[in-house]
Amino acid sequence: MSISLRQIRYFVATAEQGQISQAAVDLGISQSAVTTAIKDLEQIVGFDLFNRSAQGMELTVAGRQFLFHAYDILNKVNEATNLLLPANDFAGKLTVAATYTVIGYFLPNHLGRLKRAWPNLDIQLFELNREAIEEGLLANRYDIAVLLTSNVLNPDLSTETLLSSRRRLWAAARHPLLSRHAVGLKEIAEEPYIMLTVDEAAHTSLKYWSQTAYRPNVILRTSSVEAVRSLVADGQGVAILSDMVLRPWSLEGKRIETIVPTDPIPAMDVGLAWRRNTQFTPAMEAFRSYFHQAFSLPFNR
């Protein structure tokens, strides 16, 4: 018996959600279909991929190893079904500025695909904060930027959102908040809070907190997403972060669960920015057209 892509997708959804019921909701299928697919997958690989309990589905050591391969398989399938025809006769240089979060959690896979699609496109990448990127775009030091478009305010820049990443509450497995019917900022304010500061995350979070009567009980401010992940997974606090940086386990192998807060939390928008009314070069056109194809967006100039 061979492994199917359906089984891989159902496995990944369950691993990320930690519950068959929630995976079934996200996939739009029945719980029994997910359960059967995972049991069949475990029979094929010859290992238990999950430890099952009343609290949900927790990856085993074999399950965590298999998940890395599952992500790789799905990424390869996605790449194969969104082929860009190489244009070997195209050559150009492009200076691209990007923020920390974008470089760490969004760009790497796309840079590889861009290189394969346009092998003669010379991309020079620079990691900067938003203020430096905005100033550099206006001064023509950078052709285009990939950043959190939800943070861009300068009217002299044009932006285009590629991805809106939902923000959710992160909590340790078996955290008391997970048993509540509804969790809002009032309940979150009663917990120790780990505040991420990189890419203006703290400033963004205070925007939606300030619209309520509550404030987070911040016990640590850090620029490290991995520090937040480890501390939350260890039960030392909670955090509200976007799905783009979500991984359901820490480096120590401890699980992170997520909750959708009842209060409105804005998404984190990721996209492109350039100087308004700039004349696009062929390299800029190629870069932008790649992302339009990758995210199935219409291309309008």
C-alpha cells in the first residue's frame, strides 16, 4: 500500500491543530475520514505518529520526524503544480529589502523558486527594519521590498498585500485556557504574557489591546520568536502571534496549542512595497509577477 497526498494533508492538519475534530473542520471533511487516514498512514510507515489522549493528538518522536518530510512533500507538490517557465534569456539585477520576520518565515522558499524560474536574475537581499526600508525605497537604494504591509504608513509608497496571516493565542498543551468555551483579551490579560518586539509586533499588539479596558501582563519582551515559542510551550506564559510564524512545537519538543480569541485581532499582512509612481524595470516586473502567480493574484499595472 502506498502513501497518498490525502493522507499527508490530513496528517499535517491534525499535527498542526492537535485535535482530529479541529483538523476535520479546517479540511471540511468528517472526523472519521481523518481518523481512518491517519490509522492507514501509521500502518504503512509502521510507527505510531500520535499519542492519543482526552486532550487531543500529540506527535510522537516518529511523528515529529515524519512531519518534516510531510511539509517537504507538500511544498514540492505545490511547487510542481505552480510551475514558472524559465526565461533563460532574461538577465537583470534587483535590490530587495526585507524585514526580519519576512526573511525568516516567508522569503526563503520563494527565493529558491525565483532562482529556478529566472536563473539570470541577480537578487541582492538586505535585511532592515521598516523605517530603514521606507527611507531606502524613497532614496532609490532598493528597488522593491517585501515586508509587513500592515505596518506601512508612508503615502509616498505603494503597497500590495500577498498574504494575510491570522493572529491567534498561543498556549502550552493542557493550558487551563484551552478548556474554556470562549477566550477573549479579558481572560488573556489574567495570564503572564510573552511580548514579541521584532518588526513592531509590540506596537501592533498594543493597538488592539488599547481598544479594550485590558492590558497584557507582560513578563518578558523579546525579539526572538523562538524564545517566545519555547517559553509558551513550557507553560511560562502566553502570546498572540500570527500563523505565519506558528510551529506547533518548541525546539525542546513541547507542544503549542492555539485559540482564536473572541475579540477582533487584526491579521498580519505580508506583501510588496515600492516607491509610488516608480518606473518598473524588467527585473521588478519579473519579481512582482512571480508573487502574483504564486498567490493567484491578478496582475495590474
